[in-house]
Amino acid sequence: MSLVVQKYGGTSVGDAERIRAVADHVARTREAGDQVVVVVSAMGKFTDDLIRLADDVSPTRPPRELDMLLTSGERISMALVCMALAARGVESASFTGSQAGIITDTDHTRAKILEIRPTRIDEALAEGLVPVVAGFQGVSTDRDITTLGRGGSDVTAVALAAALSADVCEIYTDVTGVFSADPRVVSRARRLPRVSFDEMMEIAATGGRVLMLRSVELARRHHVPLHVRSSFTWEPGTWIVEEDPTMEEAVVTAITDDTSEAKITVGGVPDRPGVAARLFRALADRGINVDMIVQNTGANGLTDISFTVAATDLDAASDTCREVQREIGAAQVTSDDDIGRVSIVGAGMKSSPGVTALMFETLSEHGINIEMISTSSIRISCVVRTSRVAESVRLLHSAFGLDAAS
Ligand code: ASP
Ligand code: MG
């Protein structure tokens, strides 16, 4: 008998019919002899609707109250799933994040889980019930209700799976797994049967939209195997697991794209120690995450520093740069939100020379200009114009032999 944590995302519980389908699948899993813990998201786009409602009501949204509001979405789902299970003859009980013992810090709207005390979940399992837990939420050390950040139900599911030593955490969604590229961009993208944690972290960090990065990090740290699969077809999906040292790795596993970032260039800065430190300290103090950074070699004692931030942080980041511009002696600050990033990810690239060259050649043959480059041991990313992103992904997908046979 295995213990399976099943997380159902918004589309998987989007309406009454979907909720009944979820209950059927939970029942099937139990009939196969496994224990199940369910984690649910809010129905469909309900969280977005609640945020809009808050905006309509008031220009200020105290974070504590916003969290109280947003957690109601998952409460609706959990109660409805339990009702559908009751109709199916499966005994279950719903639990809020707080009841499930998910203790977080006090950072409202993006709280971090500090500890899980799953006593009530353990008890429910021991009684033969299916615990149904509201995702995306917990209770803070100040005893207030918190949320874990958008998409946080994945984090709830993985953290619970770790705390309960579950055998697998299944993430049900509206796609059939993780693909070699976004199938909306590349029609010949293939579903990947198996991806390593390291690769999945790079995929999630560079635009793969299936799993939240934080949940992959957590799964890797706690050795929780993930299985991403569809709640519409129920077919086996993609396993995200530890690297198998006995298997030869694919050189390139996936091509990702991300157009959610923007670029800032601080031009004509003196090429001396302390300048970059001052600039990036100012950004960090504002809570702005910086992604790719490029500094050119200096000429005449001056240099340029370019970096990318989330487009939503662009105004705050530009303001911050202008504030320190005089202090660091920079000539100008310019910004550009017409950029996108294309990345190739693959654990096998560590030991394969020529991957970088092939990527650059493929782009250059089609006149696509590379504006910034960054690498990790298993990823290469290039910043290009937004208008060339989709084309770049398709070209690289073919060049690295990932196209499915047609
Ligand atoms: N309902 C929350 C959101 O939309 C959490 C989740 O879906 O994971 O962000
Ligand atoms: Mg979601």
C-alpha cells in the first residue's frame, strides 16, 4: 500500500462535473489499495476574481485581509470535493491549511512554510478517511491566516507529501505532463516521460509553466518523486525524479521561453570596485529579484551593466537605478521591455561540447540577434527581441533533434 498525495489545480476542480471526476479518481485510487491525501486549488480562476473584487472594493488591501479573502477559494473546493466523495461512498474530511498544521512565517501573501504538524491528517488517515486539504495557505506564528504566493497549492502538496513521507506527489493539471517545449509554440513538442529534479528546476525557472519553481526545489530537497499528469485524460504523465546515474542523459531535454522579463541598462558607469555592489544592494533592499546580469569590458574606464528583472518590477527597478545613478556616477539608465528569453536545458550538456555553438549558430543563421547570454552547467539562455522568441524556440527544438516524428 502506497501513500499518494494528489494535488488538483484550478482547472481540475473548475466546475461540478470536474469535481465529480476528481472524486471518481480518488475512489479508483483507493480501490487500487492506496491511501490518498488530496490537496486542492481554488476553482478555475476564482483567486483572480477575488483579487479583482478586492480591487473594486478598495484601493488599499491590507495583506492580512487579502490573505483571509483569498484562502476562501480553496475552502470552497475542499468542501465540494468532500461532498462529491460522500456521494461516491468515500469517507473524507476537509481541512484548512491551519487545521492541517501548516505553520508559516508572517510574510502575508507570500509566506514560507516553517513547519508542518500534520497530526489531524495522520489521524484522519488512521481512521480510513481521505483528508482533503486546502492548498496555498497556512497559519502564521502570529496565528494569522497566510497564503504561500500565487500557484502555492503545489508547495502545499509537496510539503505535505514530505511531512507524511508519501511515496509520490501527483500534480493533476490540464496538460498531460512536461513537454520538450510549450506545445502552443511548437506543434511537434513531445511529452517527456521522465525529467530530473535539476532539469525541472531549470525548466521551471526559465518559463516552463507547469510547476512552480518553489515546489520543485522542495521536492528535490525532500526526495519526493513528482508525477505531473492530466485530470482530463488520467493517462500517465511526466515523472520528476532523482537523476538515474546508470542512464545516459539527453544532451538537450527541453527548450523554454519566457517573455515576462524586461531589461535595464545602466550605461557609462565607472569601472571600479564597489559600483555593482552598490547598485545591486539598492535593488535587493527594494526586494527586487535580478535575473541575468551582463557587464561589458570597460573602455576608457567606463562600462555598461545590463540585467533583467520581472516586467512587473521594471518601474521600481528603474526608479531604484536612477536613485543611485548619481552616487555611482552612471551616465544613463535605460529600460527595454521588448525582450524575451529562450533557453535550452539538458543534464547531458555538461559532457557534450558544441552545444553552445549549435545554439548560437542556429539563431544567427536566421538573423536572430542575441542580446544577452547566461549559462548554468545544464542550461544556456539567450535574450532576443520578443518578436523572435517563438521562432527561436521552434528553430532550436528542431536543431537539437527534439521534434516528434510526424
Ligand atoms: N489558487 C491559488 C492561485 O490561483 C493557488 C493555486 O492555484 O495554486 O494562485
Ligand atoms: Mg494554479
